[in-house]
Amino acid sequence: MDYQHNFKKKFGQNFLNDENILNKIVKEAEIPEDTLVIEIGPGAGALTNKVKDVAKNVLAYEIDLDLQNILIDKFKDTNVEFIWEDFLNRNIKEDIKDYEYSHIFVVANIPYYITTPIVEKIINSGVDVEKVVIMVQKEVGDRFSAKPGNKEYGSISVFLNYYYDIKELFIVSKNCFTPRPNVDSVILSLTKRKDKPEVKDEKTLFRLIKDSFRFKRKNLRNNLKEYDLLKIEEVLKKYNKDLTARAETLDLNIFVDISNNI
Ligand code: SAM
């Protein structure tokens, strides 16, 4: 390590220290030349330093002002800019308005304590992010990328699958970080879907997904008591299913079909 830093647990600070993993993230992210990369939590800039060599520009959000000493000096006169604030409080659309680019990617080893808020923020930003390549806790990655029938499959898997094709790229051992965390991690890629299903009303879809998974062990009849069950049953029939099915067996398209018919 070529810097001094007091690591802060409250900011989820586990910095990557493995050169091979850093190279592998950038390689597998497949960042086209004319890309603006948004990074959340550059830390001491290990990943930033690799990404800057392949991207057109990097815009990095860092909440810990103590890292200014390291980062400002390290990235002076480069294609990297910083915003020293909580990513969750920013208006991303506004922040990137002066950049020119053909693609926008998010590439980041994010702070795990706000994994879901970060992903939701990206989805709701109104910015056309083509691909998100992020490191997350292994068990969170398993949930995000789970397919129907898998025990990890839940409302977040269906919700994310509405926006993205999700893949676990590779696992990263806890030994690759300073300080060493308690859990292993995984690199996820979330590629924006070009074939997003047609939905009459997103709010209805999202409420249906949430309610269907309310009690994991209960079937749809029990979890969806307040809905028009006859209509739901009619849709389920098309898929050879009925109200005794559990939400964990339904794929996104079935949820979409139900929500378009209630
Ligand atoms: N990217 C670096 C690396 O791979 O070595 C650091 C990763 S560390 C897991 C997460 C980083 O996110 C820390 O630098 C932390 O200070 C920063 N961070 C935490 N909360 C943040 C927030 N709300 N907005 C922006 N950065 C944040």
C-alpha cells in the first residue's frame, strides 16, 4: 500500500488490493472506448486507475473527504473527476450533463451497506446506464441473479430482471481486500435489457411482485388475498399453474401478464 488511511467501517471501506482481480473486473466489464464510467466509492483509486485507461472519462463519487489527499494528487491532469459527496444525494443527470459520450457504464466496488439503494438510484436516475458492473456481497449477488425455482429467488430478483440481464461474473475472496471483510464477494454485471416486457402500469407490477413474495412459505392464494383471484387464476392457467403455486416458481413474464390483467 503506497498511502496512509484510517479505514472507516461506517463507510463500508474494504479496499481491493489484488492486481489480478482489478484487471479482471475491467476486462470483463468490456468498456467501449467512448464511455463515461461512473464509479461509486473510489476509495484509494485502485479500480479508478485501471478504468481510466480504457474509458473516455471517469466520474467518481466519494463520501470520505479524508481520501482527497490521496485521490486528488493521484489523478491530477487525468480523465478522472470527483464529486465529494454522498452518491445517494446527488442528481446524476445534472452531474453528467457536460460530458460527451456514446455509452454510460457504472463500474464500482461499492459500499455494501447501501447496495440496494445504489442500484435503485441508478434505475431511477433517468440516465441511460447501459451496464452496471459492481462488486457485491456473495449472498446478495446470489439473490439478485437468482432464477425461478432457486431458493434465493425473491422479489428483488424479479424486480431487477425487469430492467437487466444479470450475470455473476466471478467470485472474489475476502483475502483480496484491506481490511479483510467477513464475507466473500462477487462481481455482477447488469446489462440493460433491450427487450423489456411491455407493462401497463409499473406500480401495479411492482406491488404485485412484492405482495406475491410477502410470506415466502405461503402460496399465491394466501399472499394475494386482496386481489381479484379469479382474474389471476385465469392468467396462471395459460402457464399450467394455479393459485396453489408459490411466487418463487413464477418468472417475470408471468408477473407481467398478471399485472397487465388486473
Ligand atoms: N473502490 C475502492 C476499492 O475497490 O478499493 C473502495 C471500495 S470500498 C468497498 C467503498 C467506498 O465507497 C469507500 O471508499 C467509501 O468511503 C465509499 N462510500 C461509502 N458510502 C458512500 C456514499 N454514500 N457515496 C459515495 N461513496 C461512498
